[in-house]
Amino acid sequence: MEPFLFHTGQSAGSLSWFKTARNWVWQELYVRRLNTPAGYFLLALLTLFLSREIALRGWQSAGIVFFCILLVPSFITALLHVRFGLFLLLSGAFLLPGIRRLTGDTPIGIFMYAGVISLLFGTFLQQVYRHDWSFAKHPLSVAILGWCFYLLVELINPWAGSQIAWIYGFWGLGGMLLVYYPALYAFRELDHLRRLTLVWLILAVFAAAYNLVIYPSAIFDINQWLHLSTEVQNAFVFFSDRASGNVVLCVSALVALIFALGKGMSRNQQLAGISGAAFILLALALMGSRSALALIPAGLLFLSLITLNRRWLVAGLIFTVAGIALWFYTTEQATWGSLRQSLNPFASPNFVVTQDNESYIQPYIRRHPIGGGVGSTGEYGERFAPDTLLSEFFPESGYVRIAAETGWLGLLLFAGVLFMALAAGVNGYFRVKSPRIRTWYAAFLTATFVLAIGNYSTQVLVSLPGNVLFAISMAAMVRLRHMDELLPSETSETVS
């Protein structure tokens, strides 16, 4: 079996050291499975080290060390194979926030930062010999690079309370968006994108299943489910940020539904997509998520306007009728009350808090065109710059956070990135010829739109895993035009 590595087309002499290194890693880890003298030696050292940790510090410390040791070969593999690294990073974006919530203040976010650096460095190594940067010449690529450069300039912001806070805040605002470039490089065929999307949806179903498993009796006892309190509902979430995680689940349900009802899918794939979307929506309903459920009709309306497809018009009509019925159903039960509030998001407590935050911080934003410094609000501001005004400000909205930390100028730049991403998706959707590619465009374009809308009441675009999904969606919309040219000619009917 040939290792899954990129072929650069260069001479054997110029690539000998690089090919030797990556082929050795492939042979040791994936072909021989460490069944060699070198593998025995490494496993023996690992056993001795773990035994020492268990004896001195207990099982929890040994588990953390073992987890770190497993990440070392993962980072090496990600460095040599960018596409495999994307799978690892996407998995980490979903799982690590929940693991952090379970383990307390363990600084596991550093693993995500190391993963992004490995992907960027691996992409750069490939390009050293390929000398082909055409994949990154799209205007959206320039816009993302300009946004990250602006964040670097924020290091010398005279109003910044701490440069250490910048290190932590940078990854949420722009560092994770750099995943766009490795993804743009790795998506060379539609099958590559299909596999990564499948991993995304499986992880979303897993996150939804966690919420159902935590309280399984509520699934089978409707009365118990209807009377769940808001405090209990808030506990049913795997993500570190409940609101942002619910928006991610909403986006995942819409993407699964689009693929299930789109062109080029088998009956089994359609059944799996519909089942996965229904399962995720059930978990959202169980959690009483108001903001996320309100995004479902918004996403369907946007999809209907873009595609003008009868399937999505019917789906939107069904949700509208169900919403009207729920609106006129009066009850004091907590879960039904949360679902009813999702039909009027402007009256929800989250929206009220967001409006109050905006009114409070607007004078500061007007006086500081470049903001108070990256990482100056919320947890990082309270930790590293406790004597500043923004350290006491905990924004609910991702846009409010961007405006407070980078100023109204930074907010304009970020809005420009969003506009160019949506423009690239709409332009690509109407220009491609393959119905299958149009289905993919519809999925990622809707995902980008719903993430952008959801970022108003949550911080989904500046927190995991929303920012990683945003970067992958943008890269997919840029690359799908190239994939359309590689596919055999198909009829160009309008599809979802």
C-alpha cells in the first residue's frame, strides 16, 4: 500500500531527504505498526515513563502524559501529510473543548495551536519544491491574510493592556482561520472533501449523542423532557461554550440535510443524512436551544433564495407551519417555552444581553478605532489585564468582541472577509456546471451564512470548533470551481 503523500513532480535528488523521512514514518507507524527493534525500544521507554508517572503522580497525570505522547507522532504525520493533519485538527476542534470542560483548567488549547503550526509548516515544505502558489491567489486568500496581518499589527496597539493576552486571543480571532491555507492545498479532489465532511458530520452526531446519553430517560419519557429546567438543559452540552456549540450542531444538521436531499447521493446516503439531521435537531430541542433553533428557518430561507429549489421551499414551509403551531400552543413547561422563544429571537434573553452589551461598549469603540487589544475582553482580559475597562466586559456576540478588541476598523475588515466568502460561494454556485458540485456549494455556502448569522448572538466564529469549520468551508468554496473542471460534463439543471 502506497503512503498517502503528495507527489511533487521534482527530481529524486532534490527530494531525497524529505521522501526518506516521510516514508520512514509511514513504514514504522502504518505498515510495520512499530513491530521493529526501533518500535520495541520506543514502546519500552513509554512503558517505563508511564509507570513512573503512575507511581509518583497518579493515574490522571499518567493519562495526560500518555495523551501528549500520542500527539507527537500525530504532529509528525500532520507535518508530512497535510490532509491527514486536517482530519486530526477537525477532530481536536470538536473533542478538545469538551475534554477541557471535563478536566478543568488543563491548557489543552496549546495542542490546537501546535496542530495549526504543523499544518502551515507542512504546506510550506511541500511548496518549497512545488513552487506553485496558484491555489492561494484567490481574492479571499488575500483578504484572510490581510485580516491576520492586521491582528499582528495589534501587538503594538497603544491601548492594549497586555501582550500576553494577545497570544491567547489571536488564535480565536485569526489563528484558526489560517487553517484555510492547508485546506486549500489539501482539497485536490472531491473525494478528499467528501471524507473530511463525513468526519465533520460524524463528530457532530457524537456531540449530539453526548447530550442525549447524559439524560437518557428524558428521551423515552416525554413528560420528564417537557419539564426539564433551564439549569438542567444547560448541563447537556459537550462543548465548552454551550451557545456556540449549539450553533455548530445547527449548521451540521443543515449540511447533513442538504446532502441528503441533494443530487448525486445514494438512497443509503440520503437515509443516513436525514437520520443524522433529525438526531441532531432532537438533541438541540432537548437542550432547549433558542438561538440555534432560530437559525434553522433562516438557513432554509437563504437556501431557498439561492437555489430556487422546490425541495427547500417545501422544507421551509413545513418548518413555518410547525412554528406557527408551536407559537399558538400556550404552556408553562420549560422546554416548550424555550422552543417558543426561538420563534421570536428578538425577545430572547440572549438577544437582550447582546443589546445591553452593545449599548455599554459602543462609546468605547467609537473612541478607540483599533480597539483595546486582542484578548483584552472576557477571560483573557480578566487574567492578564485586570485593571482595564475591557477586563470587566464579557461579550456575548462575536462581532461585539471583535469590535471591542480590534476596533471598528477591525470589524470592517472582518466583515470584508465574510462578504468575500459569501460572494465566492454565490459566484461559484451559479458558474459551475455539475449538479453534484452545486450541491456541495449549497452546503458550504449555507454553513458559512448560518455561522455568520449565529456569530451575532454567540462567539461561534471566534471559538472552537466554529472557526475551524468556517475556514474549511471557505477553502471548499474556493476549491470546488477547480473540482468542477475535473469532473466529466453533466447536465446543468438547478439543484440544491
